[in-house]
Amino acid sequence: MYSDLREWLKLVDDLGQLRTVFNVNWDLELGTVADLNARNADRSFALLFDKIKDYPAGYRVLTGANNSRERLALALGLPTRWSSEMAFVQAWRERVAELKPIPHKVVSRGPILENEFVGDDVDMLKFPVPRWHPKDGGRYIGTGDLVITRDPDTGWVNVGTYRAMVHDSRNLAVYISPGHQGALHRDRYFAQGKPCPIAICFGADPLLLIPAGTEVEYGLSEYDYAGGIRGEPIEVIEGSVTGLPFPATAEIVVEGELTPTNRKVEGPFGEFTGYYASGKRDECVLNVKRLLHRNNPILTGTVVARPPHDNCLVWSRVKSAMIWNDLERAGVPDVRGVWYHHAGQRFWLVIAIKQRYNGHAKQALAIASQCRNSAYMGRFVIVVDDDIDPSNTDDVLWAITTRCDPELDIDVLRNCWSGPLDPIIPPERKGSNSKALINACRPWSWKDRFPEVAEPTPELCRQAREKFADILAGLPAAKAG
């Protein structure tokens, strides 16, 4: 595997998936170009912006890092070519099911130490921080970042991706959704009457962005999880201000403290839901005490807006695999596929099973709706038979419309865990939502009498492909119904 972001970029360039964009304006233009690129979904490029308006050459911004199957596979150390979405998800879930965390390694030196600024010499606006969306409340340096905190009681180090807005040269408003691990750490410090030490990495290894933006096991450091993926320890340096470990090969790192009384307005911000859903409010402010950066630093950004966007494919492939494992650990047998849809993201989850007994479909629905990797801010959970590809929207909609009787097959869970970013929940009910559990499997009690599917057999398809290869080459294979 590669050693840092810069080596990863060289490998992406070798894949033909890196484009350098010059002379873009940090104010809206950069975000617009990144957004249009992300709308190509799995065919987007990694974009490296340089010579940005008002900034010297070499102060760069990277977007779209993990927004293709090949680049995501590269970050995870997987082959870059796959036959289907479910093949990728299956391979990744098998690997993480056996993953053994490797503790991070503290070192004293690394490229991040090339430049250091403390106190009044800190200037966060020396970086070309974008204003991503037209109605954003400010310039957001923290979108594809690593926010590092430590539990005051256990010493557990958490690494999460939370947003950070620049107020001025030294002050950043940091927003962490309620219930997330970084918020739990912060609130425990405050409950003890202490400030919360915090470090943030604004130029990150694409591998580290993956566990930071998903849910790993409670109490497990994302550094150690990533070490298990890489097969060797993640090297970190302990900060002189906070003692918190940050990646030795990071591009940009800051250190400081959060206090309950130092607050400024944060937001609005165009979020992964596609809306400015959380409005604006006072949030804790990080007064940066120490700034480190490499020569010619790269700020990693994740443009999130109306889907598809930069984070969609990570959710679809990585989170789907994690939920698949959650289901199997909970005792749900014969799961044949799991998929978070690109556009639906947290709100549209599909599970395919081979039905084995009465209630199997309802069991899969109930557990999938509340397991560790899907409980937060879900909306629709759908279970389908194993002849349906859960990553194929046409397949799933066909199953819903022909195998689901709304009166009998749709249940609703109320008062579930949600958050401020949920757009359909009014302000007075933020934090609570409902979930629809949709059984789109053939009814167990009479599935043997359910109408047969009208389609050619796999053997007929094979014969036709051989005889008419010039016409049918490259078309999808027959379903194994």
C-alpha cells in the first residue's frame, strides 16, 4: 500500500483518475466544479485544485478522493477492478469480519513538522478554504477532515469527520452531531468542568477518512482499525499542546481546546442530505494554539450537497459491508446482499435474503434498522428476495411494487434516533424520527404459489450471447432467479 496522501495521488494518476484544475476561485467556483464532477458518481475524477485565486501556487485543495470504485479500493488495499457492486461489498465485508486492529505507533518525526506556528502567528486563512455552497454561513476548512479527541475516563482516542467553519485567522467553529463519539468525549470533559483538548487534521490519508466517516466498534480507535486494514501501525505524533496523536504524514494539523462558554455562530452548511438542514446556531469554538503544515500543503475537502456527491460511494460500499456483518453477528442467516443507495444514503437501505423460515424477512428488517451502522437517521429499510440485486434500483422498485402488500408488509418504528441534519423533521422534533420497514419478499405462507417470473432462463441467455455476441456483448448477465 501507499505511505501517504501524496503517494496515493501518484497511484491515482497512474489509474488515469486524477485531474489538476488551475486558476479556480475559492469562493463558490471551486465548490461548483467539485459538485459537477461528483455528479458523475462512479465516473468522477479526483480533482486537485492549484493556483487558486488569492493564494500562491502549491497551496492546494483535493476533492473526490474516494468517489470511485477504483480509488476507494486503492485506499482500502483491494483490487481496483470488480465485476459488480455486490462483489465489492462481499469482498470488503469478508475482510473486515476478520480484521484485527493494529495499535498506532507514536513517532517523533514526520513531514507534518515541516512548518510550525503558535499563538498569534497562526493564520488559518493562509489556506485556500472554500466557500462551498451559495448559502453557507462561511468558509469551511473541515469537510474531509479528522477530528481527534480522547475519552477523559478511559483514554480511548476517537477520530471522526465533523465540520469546521473558519471565523477568523485563529478561531474555528466545530459542529459535531449529538450522540456522535466526538460529542460524547467533549461533553464528558465539560461535565467534569474541564476544557476538551482537540486536534484536527485538514489534509488526510484517504484510508483514514473511511473509518472516520463511518462507525467502527465503540471504544476502538479509528487509527487502530485503519492499521488493521493497512497491515501495519499508523504512525502518529503526539501534539505538544494537547498530547493528542495526529498522523505523522498529515498535510495540515491544528491543536487547541473547546470550552462550553467560547461559542460562535456556526452554519448553515449544505450537508450530505442535500439540504441546509441544520440551520445555524452557536457552537463551541476552537481557538487554534498551534498550527502545523507540510510544504505545499493539500487541504482535503469532501463536497456534500444534493446527491450524488463525494461521499456517496463510501456509504454505499463500506457501510453496506459493515451492516451485512452486523446482521450476521446478530444471527440473521442467508443474507445475500446489502446496499445503501447512492442518492438515499442513510435513508434507503436494502437487504437481500434467501428466505428460510416464517418471520425471516421481518427479523432482517428489525435488526437492520437498529444495528450499530444504520440506527442513526434512517428512513426506509427494505428486504427483498435473493433474486433481486439490492444495488439495482429497478430490481428493488419492481420487488416493492409487486411483492409488497402495503396493508400487511409495511411497519413503522416511531421515536427513533435521528439528528439535526434530518430535513423532514421540524425544529421542535429534531433528534427523533420514524422508520418504514418494507417487506418486499414473496409472502412466506404462499411463496411456492407466487406467480413465476417471466424471463429467459440463464441457459437461453448464454446461448443467445454466444450466437449474437456482436450485439449482446457487454450487456448485463442473466439473473440467477
